[in-house]
Amino acid sequence: MDAKSDQDKHATVGDRFATSESAYTIFRQLLPAKWIIRPQTPDFHIDYLIEPTEAGELTGINAAVQLKGWVPKENRGGNPTYQLKTKHLLYYLEKCELPVFLVLIDVTNRRAYWVFTQQFGHALSHDMLRKRKRILVRFQPQDTVADTPRFMQAILDSVKFLRELRPSSIEAALSQRKKELEAKDHRVEVQVDMIGGHQSIILSPKEEFPFTMSFNTKDPKTIKSVRDFLEKGTDLSIRRDEIEFKGSPLFDEIATNKDEKLLIQHRKDVEGHVLLSWGETDAESQAYVPGKFRLGLKYLSFDGQLPGSLLQVATSIPWTVASTPEPFSVSMSFQLNKWQGQRVVVLPYFESIYGLLKAGLSGKDIILRFYVQGNSLGASRMSDNGFEAFESAMSLLETLSRARALAKHFKIDPVIPVFSPAIERDLDVIDELHAILFSNERRIPTPNVKISFKAFSPAGGEPLDPRIGPLRRVDPVREYRFFGQLVHLGPIQTQFTQLRLVRQVPLPKPGWFKLELVGTKSCVRIVQHKGVVY
């Protein structure tokens, strides 16, 4: 060290001060004149805030700057570098809400280089950030403050980067989580959702790649589920601690919570359908159920549903069914809520479903034919079909069939309401209206029925005969309401076949009485339409 350098080192105003002052002057000169620079006091880790302007107006976009002056050594090539304290970098990365740029000023050549610190630090490993005291920062020759459009774009990109790194909304957080996971294995597409307050992650391979699964469970139900997953291709729901994966870094990422549930699904689905037929060969004696086959090691599993309808069919068919027929089970279900809110005249596939249930309950043979991508896999005859379980569903379909006939007769098309106890009233109205319109009458046992009404006493004031007899009432027109639609029909006669008078109470109005009648055990209510049906 020469004498001049040694003197400057101990000077009150030395080269370091001169370099610092020169650095700020050059930085100010290289920035657009209308950009705002706000010095920070005290300047711990951050020296300035800068705010670009546009057309003379403030933009509200702020970035922080840590400014460093630098005198390059002679005969030293390569890109500029700076040894940044790791403590400072962690502060920028973990605590600063604003983007922070490290700006290195070459005071000799009057050039200014920048690095966006949070993006730089985010790309470093955990060990590097925690075990080193300083980090070498390399500056790129194209990243200069003098290139205003490039620097401005870097500031805009830095704001977006921090917003995604520290998302303020659920959607942004899920999007960031998706990017982080997909970066770990580019062979896998990741979908991240929030369901019921819990994060749901779906992994879907973009290409085939090998991996291994091993199971660790003694639970009989889980063991059966694993066997069905492998042999039939069914979905497997299993606790995280009951299964181990190897073959992708993503598996390590989802291994943190041992109590969480995983849903593993086969995704080699093949288009197909099941054709159910009974009796005749016409279209109304068939039900075409589209669906998908899943390929297992021993079985083809089928899941299908009539579109917009309530019939669902599921089964697992042995691969050997085409060559060596053997028994297998078929599951059918009817989800009545599928018809809620739909118009009764155009219920999807009503005739096919109605015909299928009717045939099954009457003991007819039901033939199942399976097709995979249009190719026949084989056929089977249903035996011991278990249709007795659908008797209540058949009762509802019988009433809906009557409702369709009534809707066509009265030229209306009501909407089926929600299936609840309140709908029982509508179903009873439908049954009665259909019976008196198309079968002339409806008979319902009404033992011990109680009826009361006001009546004028007979001539001479004689009391009514208490003996058992019929009671008839005729309405010229009666209103019927079902599924929210009002229709009229008349004349309607209602008769109770066997009633007896139990009480006759005089009323204040002369000649009037309140009569109370009770039906016998064999009393029947008969409702008849006395007009002409057109």
C-alpha cells in the first residue's frame, strides 16, 4: 500500500465517500429526469425508493434500491460482480413488501447495472441461503439503468413476481402452489383447488413414466379396496401413511401429512355402452346406457348413466367373459332427484326406464349386451335380478306415467318439483284425476271416516233417519292442482257408501242443523266423472 492510499484510508473524507457520492450522481443522471427518488433515513439495507412517472404523472409503482459504488480494477475482464451479505438478501426475500433492486455503479465508466434481488434469491437453494455469509451476485451487461425501457419493464415484472410469490388472494395462492409443484416434475400436470377449507391436489401424468407403489396396511377393508383398484380399476381412497411412492420428487412433496386421504384413480378410460333389452325387439323395449370402461388386471369395470336421467349402471366384468362365461354382479340405481325441475311430458328416457322396471318386476328376462368402442364384448342374462328393491320407485313411475297422460290431455306441461313429503299431495291428486278421467271412477276404502256439514231440516221437522246409508255430493266443476298447474273437470260426484248419523245439533238459525256422520268399517269413497271425456 502506498503512502497516498494509507492517508486516504484514515481521511475524514476519503475515496469511499467520493465513490458513494459519485454513485448517486451517476444514478440520478442515468434515470429519467422526471422519475422520483426518495432517500431513506436511516438507510438500513435500502438506500432509496424510486417511482417512475408517465406523462408527468406519478404511477404509484415503487421499487427499492440498494446502491453500491464500484471502481473496477485495471486489466480485469468479465461481468461485474458484488458480494452481497446473505443477511441482507434474506431480508429482501422474506420481509420486504416492495421489490428491491441491487444497483452497482461503475463510477469509472459511468455505468449502472441492476439485479432484482428477490427473484435472484428465490432461485437459490436453502443451504446456500442459510449456510453462507455472503452470496456472489453476477450482473448481466444488458441489465443497465441507462436502458430505461428494459429497466421499467423489470420493475413491472418485479411487482408481478412478488404478487405471485406472496399472493393476497386464494386464487393467486393456488396458482402459485401449482407453479411450484409443476416445477418439481415437468412430466406431471398439477391442479390445485380449495375444497371445504382444505387444499386438494390432483396429479395427472402428461406422459408415461415408471414409479412404484407399496402398501402398508392390515385393515381388511383397505386391503379389499387395494385389490379392487388393481384388479377392477376402481378408485382407491387410502390414508397417506398406508402407501409409499417412489419415482417422482412430487411424491416427496405430498408426503408431509400422514393423516390426509389420497384418491388414486385409473385414467385409462375407454368409451363403451351397455344395451339392456327385454321381451320384444322394438326401441321401447331397450335402454342404451353410455359410459366408460376402466381397465384392471382381471376385470373391466363399467360405469354408465342415461344422460339427464336417473338410471345408473355399474358392473365389473371378468376379462374372460367372452371366452369362458361366468357369473358377475350388476348394480343399478335410480336417482330420482335427476328429474327434479324437468318438464313431465319430456322426461329424459322415461319410457325406457319405465319399461325396464316394469319388465323386471314382472319377471321378464333382462339381457345385457356390452360394447367397448362399438365392439361387442359379450352378452349376459340377468337372473335373480333383485328388482323387488325398486317397487317404491315403480310406484312413483306409475304415477308419473299418469301425470304425463293428464298433461297431454289438458295440454299442459308442468315441472316436477323437489321430491319431498309435500309432493305426496300432488301424487294423490294425479292418481285420482287419472282414474276418474280414464277409468270413470276411483274407489278408496275410508273406514270410520268422519264427515260434518250444515243442513236444513226435512219438512215437518222430523229428525233424519239414523240408519246406515250412502251420502252423495255433486260438484258441477271441481278444481285439481298438481305440480303447480290448475285444471278443471266436471261434473264430479263423490259418494261415501256406508255412513250413519251420530249427531244432529240445532243451529241458531231456524230450521238448520249441524250433522255429524261416521263411516262403517266397510265404507268406501267413490269419485266419478259424470260428464263426457273428449
